Amino acid sequence: MSWVSELARPDIVALKAYEHASWEPGLTRLHANELPWRAAGDESLSGLNRYPEPQPKTLIGRLAQIYKVPAEYLLVTRGSDEAIDLLVRAFCRAGADAVLLCPPTFGMYALAAQIQGANVHRVPLSMEEGFALQPQALLSHCTSDVKLVFLCSPNNPTGNLLAESAILEVIDALASRALVIVDEAYIEFSTRASLAALVVGRPQLAVLRTLSKAHGLAGARLGTLIGDPEVIALVRKVIAPYAIPQLTLETVLASLSASHLSALQGRLAHVREERQRISDALERLPGIKLVYPSEANFLLVRFEDPAGALARAREARLLVRDARAYPGLNDALRVTIGTADQNDALLEAWQ
């Protein structure tokens, strides 16, 4: 028995996946109970009267090129949120298994576990060290019921990269004991290369990537789980058979062309420049206690009067994220980097 089979839910390991209608686009489709005519106004390439291709090969091949991993290591999902949910459902039995996470961090990890009925173990990041990961503390709390460890780097809402050496220490120590998932939703905004290439040699590592942030496709809902083929095969058992809508597929493929990816680099450079400019400007404003360094497309900011800052931003018809519910951040707001004009309007509101 493989380590994935021993780690995952035994009922999912034994589960026979749903058999979708076979995908043979060269043949006339009289096997999937579809209507043979397009709906009025349907201008899609393949027709919305037809089910989309399950796990589209062209899309997976393009993403494999971009992320520099073999195609068999990829599963495309409806955003990273779905990948998080699928992993918890595949590996954690309700009331018996647990996930481990490091707050303050992305709320979906705990929410997915709670929906599944899994337990949640928390090992806080070290605020005194700039929200650094504490490998030894994490490993000491990684008991036998922990099946999944979620690490977010750059971290949301703090914006910092977790030290790569610390991440690797955790990954290597948990070989065959737990699956470590590194969420890289904001990695394009940082100075660090993705850890995705390491998955090939470390099957206990999985990486989450998304097109929602840097690629500007949040409304398309397209995320990618990068993991060992055995992990991918297991998770495919619990994903919806036609997870990626046809319009999403066509839009995303067009947005991953060479010209679009070239334009993306200019936008990333703009975000990084604006991030530094806004950070410097915020540090000079009255009422600002601390602006944390960031490798993402947002800044975490502490205020003397966070409620007042929220109100002034809203009066200027601007929304920023209230981060006060995160542990240890009862005076903090999270600010997304917008256009230069939008950023200037926010600075003016907070003068």
C-alpha cells in the first residue's frame, strides 16, 4: 500500500469515481443526453449545449508549461478554494483527522476543515520575527491525526514570504506522515521562484497556484493543484466531473497566450512599484503605527484608529479589508494595491 493510500480517507481510496461521458470530440455526441442545438446567443467555440471537457488537456498542457511541471502533476479546479476543499475531503475523516495551519493566515483552510468536521491545529507565525514560520514548533504539534499542513507564502493577510529553508525543513520532516500544501496565490508579486518544481522529487509536497491574482482572472475561477500523480488521482475522485465551464476554458486559454503573458510582466512591475510607493507614503501619515513589508499585491497596516480609517476610506467610496478579527491584529487593515489614481485617492482620504 502506498503512503497516499495510508494517509487518505480509506473510503475515498476505495471509491469508484463517477464515469463521465467519454470525451471524443471527433465523433457525433449521442451519448451524453445533450441538446443538439446551440442556445440563442451562444457564440462559444464549442457550444454551450455540450458538456465541457473534463480536466481539459490543452489547458493543463499550457499551465504545465507556465508552472514548469509535468502535466500529470496538475489538476485544474474552480479557484484555489475548491482545491483546498477537495484536499480536506479526500484526506480528512470527520471527527478523526486534522489539518494544521499557521495563523494569521487565509481563512479557507480552517473553514474547509470545519465544514468537513475535521479538527484544526494552530501553530502561530512569530509576529516578533515578521510573521516567520517556526518549523520546530510546527513539527512538535504535528500529531498522528494531522493529515494536511497548510502554509501560505506569500502569506495572506501579512504579505510576507515564509523562509524557504523553514518550509523545506517541514516538508522533509513530514515525508510519508502528512501532505504539506504551500499556497502560492501571490507568488508572482514576489522575488522568489515557485516551489512547484520541487513536487517531482518530494511527493509529500503539493502547491496551489491561481489565475485570480496576478493574471487578473478572479471572475474566471481557475486554480491549479500541483502534486504527485497519486495525490492528483485521489483528488480527481471527488472533483465534479465537468468542473471547468466552457466559457472559462476559452477565456483562460486566450489569456495565457504569449502576448498576454508578456503584458502581464508590465502589470506586475507596476504593482511592485506602487506597493513600495504606497508603503513609503503610508509610513509618513499621522495615525499609522506600522506598515508591514509585503511580497504580495497588498499591504497590512496597523492604525491608531482603524475604525476611523475604515470610515474615511468608505466616505471616499473606497473599500479596504478589515483585518481586526485575525489573532493579534486588532488594529490592522489590509490594503490592496490599485491603480496609481486609486492609491492616491486612498492616501488623500487618510491624510
